[in-house]
Amino acid sequence: MRVLGFLVVAMFMILGAIGLFAPQRLFALAQFTTTPTGVYVAAGVRLAVGLILLGIASRSRFPAILRILGLLAIVGAFATLALGSDRARMIVDWILAQGVMLVRGFAIFALALGSFLAYALASRPLMRRG
């Protein structure tokens, strides 16, 4: 399960780096998520991330925070399905109309979240005996 957690970290870090340094490359991915198939894929990825975070929370440095993030991801998966492709298209079109600075802002958030998850999933420090 720990390996899956670090795959989630890698996903956040890769998407964050692409969004920060080449935000135009994410536009095609954003357009895909507005298709009916893309909505299901996005919801599935969010659901998987949520379940992974819930599964590794107890062995992390911040179990409560990882449980909250996992639950938020699961709620986000069902919200994605409830929105559907038409509303998803409206959201993506609005984000793209704002320009690359908003995309870079989301990228910085993804990098920060990935960094936090990497730290949270790293081995717990050994307790010192006094």
C-alpha cells in the first residue's frame, strides 16, 4: 500500500511540474476530462486516490489529515460524476479563459500537496529513549 501512496505522490508532483513549467500541455488533458469517458476516468482516479489515502493514513505521520484528504477525494469523485461532462466543460473553459497563471497556481498547489504527502508517508522518526 505504501508503494501506491508514493505513486499518488508522483502523480501530484508530475502534474504540478507540468502545470508550472508547461501549462499548455495540461490543456489537452483538461479537454479530455470534459468528455463522457473523461468524466468517468477523472472520477475513477479521484476515487482511487481517496481509497489509497485512506488505506495508508494509519501508517503515516499525519493520519487524521490523510483521512480527511482521502474523504475529500472520494467526495470529489462522486461530485465529478454528478457534474457530468457539460458542466465539466463549462468549468474547464472558464479556467482556460483565465490564462496560464491560474493553471500555474493549481500546479503550485499540486506540488505543495505532493510534497506534504511525501513527507507524511516517509518513515516515522524513531522515538528517542530518554
